[in-house]
Amino acid sequence: GAVVSQHPSWVICKSGTSVKIECRSLDFQATTMFWYRQFPKQSLMLMATSNEGSKATYEQGVEKDKFLINHASLTLSTLTVTSAHPEDSSFYICSASFRGPESASQYFGPGTRLTVL
Amino acid sequence: AQSVTQLGSHVSVSEGALVLLRCNYSSSVPPYLFWYVQYPNQGLQLLLKYTTGATLVKGINGFEAEFKKSETSFHLTKPSAHMSDAAEYFCAVSDADYKLSFGAGTTVTVRA
């Protein structure tokens, strides 16, 4: 149980284009989804938290106009990297949680490798 | 504010030997503590967690961790390392909003 998928698993794009990454909870309803960024051999940095039906809350230093997050349903959140540049190349990981006794637990997707040329 | 310190960015053990990964935390609220494992180019898999109750927590793959409030520690152990344990391990603490703060990670290599 508690499976989270991400699509695509990897993407290569040209500088200036926008890229959308999907995060889906496959067997539960995710009331909260989190988006992280991970640079090579580094830890995960939280970018934003999104609750279904409301605007995402971004961490300090994360440009909300560049990283657009939509959480339109209880099973889907999307991250759009707008006008991507090489410095946006990274590993993006989402996670999801749900209300109840296990609210503290986050279930992670497999990640999306973004390379911007 | 929550923070996590993982002592040792790299641990090398022999197959069959004890694995010990150290984690210390700071938290302004009673902590929820987690250990995750990450294999190359993959997401994170939960090994175990402490929320309340018993301070010795058993997880998957033979791992366990002990919450010691007096030492603000949550060290991860496994009695006998297996080659498949080679991976990156992250300790994390959550705040009241369940946002996770991760340590820098510890890379475990297992020698045959």
C-alpha cells in the first residue's frame, strides 16, 4: 500500500522550455503532497507543500512563479518548471501523506531526473 | 525549528558486520523521527519511524533504531550487513506540520 508514482522518470529539454512533472498517489487519497529537489550527492531540500484544492506553500528561496505546483485532486499533483535553465537540472522527488494515525508518514515517488540543455 | 545531523558522510563495513549510522536532531516539539534509504536514481523508502511509544523501533530489512531523548539521538543499526544494504541513508525529523527536515545523508558501502 501507499504507492506514489512520478512521470516522467527522466526528461531532457532545451533551455527556455517548460516541463511538467506528475506525482500520483496510486492507492490512497493524498491530502498533502510535497515536492523536493535533490542535487547530486546531497540531501533533499523541500521546495513546497501542497494541499488538495488550495495554493501551494513555498519554502523560502523557492520561486513560486518558476516552479508552479497544482494539486487539483486527491491523487494528483503537478510541478511545472517554467522557462527551464541548466541550473534547474536536478532530481525532483514528490511525496504524499494522508490524514489519520499515519499523518506523519510521507510516501515518496521514484523521482524525476530533469536535464536542461 | 528542526534540524538533523548525521555523523559521518560515508560508512564502510564488511559483509556480516554491524552497521551503525548516527543521527542527532534538534526539535522544538516532540519529534517524529524517520530513517529512509535511497538507492541510486530512486526515491526514498521508509526504513522505520518513531512517533510515540516504545523507543526501540524495528523496521524493514533487519534495521532498528533507538530514540534517546536525553541524547537527542536516533541511531540506526543492523546487526549483520548484507551487500544489498549498500545505499544512501537519510535521517529526518518532522515538525508539527509534518514537513520533513533531512540530514545530509550517509553513504554505506559493504565490502565482501
